[in-house]
Amino acid sequence: MKLFLVFLLLLSLVGSSAAVAESASMLPDLPDKLPVEYKRTMKEGGGTVEKITYPSKDYTGDGAEVTKKALVYLPAGYSADQQYDLLVLCHGIGGSENEWGFLNPNCVGKNTVDHLIANGEIRPLIIVMPNGRSTANFGDTSFANMQSFYTFGQEIRNDLLPWMDAHYATYGAGLDDLSASREHRYMAGLSMGGMQTINIGLCECLDLFSAFGAFSAAPTSYPAAKVASEIKKFDNCPIRFFYNVCGIQDTTAYASASGAAKDLLKYTDQLTEDNWYWQECTGTHSFEIWNLGLFNFLRILGK
């Protein structure tokens, strides 16, 4: 009888372990290296990239009218008769709308998106890559023009998103309230764009976006306690997920990225182990980490 009870106990333990494993398998594996097959340029079936301009203002200066530049990625088979999620993908402090390199036929970031869509791992989506400096002098990539990164939230809300909804088949097309389509809108970025994703996307525009990816978030990113305090103002705007990645050897951003994200669960119940991800792996402040970040961010999004 005792042996039978022990047997039943062992069966119950096996069942519990299986349940835990099944629950964990609901999340995609997060590799610490981008698989080589996603880096290759597709011979056919890849998305297209358009150059656009849209009207904005000098939010850092006198509010004068400005014509801004951006790139737009459209998935293969894009149709104005469908609806697509929208990702705002931001560049770093020395970059521009071109930094992610999507106009290059060998661009790893674009190839990654093409393969994820072609494999059915994510739904086809639109990606807009704007110039993240909200100033008339947005072409100035020097540190002297850094303040213009922090006013970008006004441009997102007032100019960029309304223009995208008016010209592309987003879920916000035809809607007057930008918040009505927030579940289908996301923000991510590298370095200074990661800072913008945290300080502006998550903390200032949570009513406009539902998912966020910060790749090596730069210095001046809000610390975790500040992030928690800011998102509390949007307690009626659930966060689908917040993903972070940084290279352990990143002497530029590891302190700022980890300071913004690693302790967040201590300060807020709006983020839990179900919708918050911190990943650190071997790497520096480079596209090796940023392309990996884009890959893992989109794969989580596809779940």
C-alpha cells in the first residue's frame, strides 16, 4: 500500500512538472545570438521600403513648421484593403531615419523582419523609422542637438501617428481617437531610441502604444522608480509587454538600461513576469545586440 501511495505521489509530481514546462513554453525562446538564417536577404517575397515626408513643428525651438523625413517598411503583399499593426522604430544619438539601414538590400534588420513574416512567426506589420529629433535642424547629428530627442513625444502624438493613419492601412486609419488603436501600435529603438521608447513611449505616450522594446537604452533613460511613477498615470492602459536587452560589455548603456528596467517589478504592478522581459548577453553597444533585440521583440509580439 505504501509503495502504491509513493507511486501516486511520483505521478502527481511528474504531472506538475509537465504543467510548469507547458506554461513556460508559451513564451518564445530568447536566443542570445541572431540565428544566421534570418540575416540572409530573401531572393523574393521581402517587404518594400518607402521614403516619406510629413509636416511637423520645431517642438524644441519656436514651434515653426518643419517637414520631417522618415522611412516606411511595408510587408510583402501590402494591401490598402487590409489593416496592419504599426511599429515606430527609433534610431540612436548619432543616427537618423536611415540608421537601421532598411534601404540597404543586405540590411540584417529588414531581412529579419522579412523572414519572420514569411515564416508566419509574426503578422505582417508596417514599420515607420522617423528622425527622432523634433527640431528644424533635425539633420544635425551632433551632441549639441541632443535636447531635440526629448521633445519627440509631441511630434509622435500631433504629427507622425496622425499622418501614418491617414496614409497607410493601419488600425488607426479613419479613427479620430489615436488611443482607440493603441493595441495595434508599438514602439522600440536602439540606444537613444531606447531611451525615447522608455521616457516617451512608455512614460508619456502609454495611451498611444501597447508594447515596447528598448535595445541598449541610453543614459538619461528614466530609472525604474521614475518609470513606475510615470506609468501609474495610465492605469487604464494595460501594457502588453516591455522587452529590454543590453550587452554585458556595453560600457555606454548597461548602467542606464539595467537601471531603467531590471528592478521595475519592485515598483509597479502594471508590469509582472508575464509582460516584462530583461535580457542581457555577451555584446557591446552595437547592431549585434540591436538586431537581436528587434528579432526577440517581434517574436514576443507574435505570441
